[in-house]
Amino acid sequence: MAHALRLAERGLYTTQPNPRVGCVIAHGEQVVGAGFHERAGQSHAEVHALRTAGDQARGASAYVTLEPCAHHGRTPPCADALIAAGVSRVVVAAEDPFPQVDGRGMGKLRDAGITVDTGLMREQSRELNIGFFSRIERGRPWVRVKLAMSLDGRTALANGESKWITGEAARADVQRWRARSSAILTGSGTVLADNPRLTVRLPAGEDFTPPWRVLIDNRLRTPPHSHVLDGSAPTLVLHNEQYAPVDSRYQSAELAVVAEQGGALDLHEAMRELARRQISEVHVEAGPSLCGSLFAAGLVDELLLYIAPVLLGDTARPLLGLPSLTRMAERWKLRTIDRRVLGEDLRLQLRPSS
């Protein structure tokens, strides 16, 4: 199963909106077939593994990181392919909560007389597809906020200059987190201040599915020549129904109306809108106001915090705009999932402790 998970990870940047899945077929210790899902609309992991195994699949055990599908989508059911190949046992890491699967794949296999075992390395499989499970089970994407700060907790100088707080290694790492996401989200304030491209820049030859650029632009005030409206990546603009585009600046983007709450877009509804568009992992690169609002709304599932060994002074801009607290018991508690040194910088991967 560990081998199957390593194979599944090879689809980290390419399978959106589908989950990353790997499959290994073996007789005891001897592996006779292996494969992974490479891209949505193409063959699933089980099919690739069965092709490489050929006739040796008969009587073998198949190790699959996610429950085999049981329905006709863009490809035929993988459960049927495993049955036709004559495997004797299927070991499934994690059950698939997708309504058209959700136990049906394993049920088909058992009805065909195949032994099915579940739960081997379940948590590792769910972690690899954390956005997929969030979208299906919670009805909203997994929200990952990326922030970079100085040692004194500042993100930019008082005049807004922020390039670059961190070094080259940290910035290259961010590109990989962008590449694995379904969408890169920012607010119109960041667009006005920095005019970011919000695209993925990986080394030449590395394949990825371009994530959506999602812009929270309540009053449709993005300037016409902004990079996010250049058509170089699929772009979605979320806005208030009271405003409508007055010119052609948004012609390269899709627009979606989201209700307001307290004078700003309802962020919970915004996330539900993204889930309806099969967006599973949202990578947020925004200013302290929007990031703080996401935290205050309880929508941040993960924080990527890059810390540079520099000081910017007490007039520089803060990390987050959060509500004032009156008791220490109200503080936001985070737990560290991972910590890494990237060049001269430190990256902390944090999640709410609750």
C-alpha cells in the first residue's frame, strides 16, 4: 500500500478535480502490476495496473489507495475491471465518500466473491486527498492560507513593499503548493496593491493542471489591465449582486454572485460556490484583512507560514487582521504538522488544534 501511495502522489499536480489514486497488483511479495491516475478523464489507477499485470492479475491481490469506482463516469467502473481480471483480493486504504461510489465499489467486489479488506494506511490516503474529502464530506474546499513574515511578525513595509521577505528556496516551495491546489484565491485589495499573476511557475517539463484563479472582488473594482484578467489561467470573480461589469474587462473570466454578510461577501457561501465548481483545495495568498476574515469565520484549515530571519520594524504591516481578544482563552490555537528549513527561511505547516 505504501508503494501505491507513492504512485498516487505522482498525480499530485495533475488529477484535479479527481482524487490522487495509486494501485499495485501483487502475488505475495511479487509485484506484477502498478499504476496511478494521471489526469481527469483518463484511465484510473486500477486500469493502468491491470494493463501492466496482464494475465498475471488472475488470483492476485490488488492494493488500491481509494475505493474502486462502481459507476460510469468519463471512464468505466474500476470495480468491473478488477472483477473481469480475476483478482482474488482487493485491499482498500480509504472508502470513497462520493455519492455514486460510497461503498458500492466494495459491494460489487464482494458480490463477485472477491475478498475486500479496508483501512490499511487510511489516514495517509485521506491526507493525500484532503481537499477531495473536504469537498465531498463537508461541502466546501480545504482552505490553506499562505503567509510570509519577518521575525517580528510583519508582512510588508508601511508603504506596502513586500518583495521579497523570503528567499528563493521558499518562493520555489510556494509554487509547488500552488500547483497542487485547485484554486489560488486572493482579494481585490491585493490585486490593487500588488497586481499578482497567481499562476504556477514550475521548472520546465513538470506537468500540472492550471488551478483556477479566484478573486473576491465585491464591488468589481479590479483594474482592466490586471494580470488576473489576462486569460492565462481559468479565472473566477466572486462579487456582490448589486454590482455588474460596466465594460469588457472581465470578458476572460467567469463571474459568480455571492450574497453579502456584514458589508462583505459571505465567505461561507463563497466556499460553497467553489465546491459546486469541483474546487477541492484552495490556496489563499491575500492581505491581512481577507486572511483574518477567513480565520475569524473558522474557514482556515491549514496555515503555511514562512518566516524569514529579518526585522521590518513596528510601523510595518501586520500578519493578520483579527478581532481583538480580551482573554487568553480566546486565542487561536494551532498545532504544528511539519517544519522545514528552506534556505535561510523556516516554513511551518500549522492546523487549528481543534
